[in-house]
Amino acid sequence: MTDTQPLVPAVELAGRSSFRYPNESDDYRRARKALLAEEIELRRHIERVAALRRALPPGGEVTGRYRFQGEHGSRDLAGLFGDRQTLVIYSYMFGPQRERPCPMCTSLLSAWDGEARDVAQRISLAVVARSPIERLVAFKNERGWRDLRLYSDIDGRYSSDYHGIGKDGGDDAAINVFTRRDGHIRHFWSGEMGFETADPGQDPRGAPDLMPLWTILDMTPEGRGTDWYPKLDYPG
């Protein structure tokens, strides 16, 4: 979205909506119109933030010699790009000290697996964890993931440099975006929201939220709740 022309006020746009549903009250429709105006403002704010993100100055050049073991051999960071100019790496909380992987990460990646082929049409997407590749592939097969590209961070250097390891030495989820332009690989953006930036009564979360799970639940009267989290398995 560009600012080449003035935007119609959100309240006016909401007033143009002709949506109606069976047996709704006038009170419901008034409240829904007010909410619609806020949703339009939210959409616009998301666009403004995305534009600011795209306009970031060049990030730090990648100088570390990182090595990753995939299902089909080892790669350096440049090798993870393939023929794309942008690379997104998700740091998966499934290090060797864990008996099972993080349920939250797993929920996210299960959703991403369904989008991976579409994402790959524009950028390169990789998932990195510190467990051996054999362990990662075994769990990938258990979950039925088909299109995610999983890699083992062989010596942990990448995870250490790009915040995939917490201050206590344990796993930490992280998402990093890298670019390759004019022969140089640079860090472009990373999610930087955590406990320090969380609002009262909320778990740390980024914006927009990476997990489709929360997006769906936020549309319901139950919401995402304050003490429910996804699990690896549920009773039948």
C-alpha cells in the first residue's frame, strides 16, 4: 500500500458495508459496524508496519561460517537460499536436551507445512534445530510433514548468533530473515518481541502473530485464553 492518495475514513468505509445476518438485532449491527471500522484501521496499521519493515536500512553482513545438515547433505547459509534472494529461517525448539520438541513450535510448523510450497514460489524457507538431522526427520515423518525443509545446526554457531539459544543455554524460538544482494548476505529482520516487551496479562507474542492457531481463536468468543496451549497429542 502506498500513500499516493488519501484514504477514506475507516468509519465511512464501514458504513458502506451491506452485510446482514438472519435475526440480528440493531444493537448487534451498530456494534459490528464500530468493530468493522477498527478492523479496517488494524489492516491499515499492519500495512504501515510492513512498509516500515521493508524500508529498513541494510542489516549486518553475515560473516559467520555456518554449517547445516539437511536430509540431502550439508549446506552453508548461502546454500539454504537455493535460487532465491531472500531466506527465512525458523529456529525450532528441538535441541538434543529435549525428549520431545516444543508443542508451540510444532503447532506453528504444522500449519506452515501446508503453506511451504506456496512460500517457496517467492522466497526460501528453512527450519533449523540443534538435534541431529536423523532425529528431526524422524519427527517430521511422525507428524506427516511433507514440504518443510529441516536442517540441523551442526555446531550450534548459527543458533547462538541469531538467538536460537536462550540465556540459560536452552532452546529459544526465533525467526530471522536474510537477503542476498550483489553477492552479499545480510541479516534483514528478526522477531524481537519477548518477555521484556509483553503487555500485562499476555504471553510474549509477535505482531502479526506467526501462528494461524491464534488468529482463528482470536475470532471466537472463547479467544486464545490465558492458560491453554497446544500439545503434541490429544486424547482420542
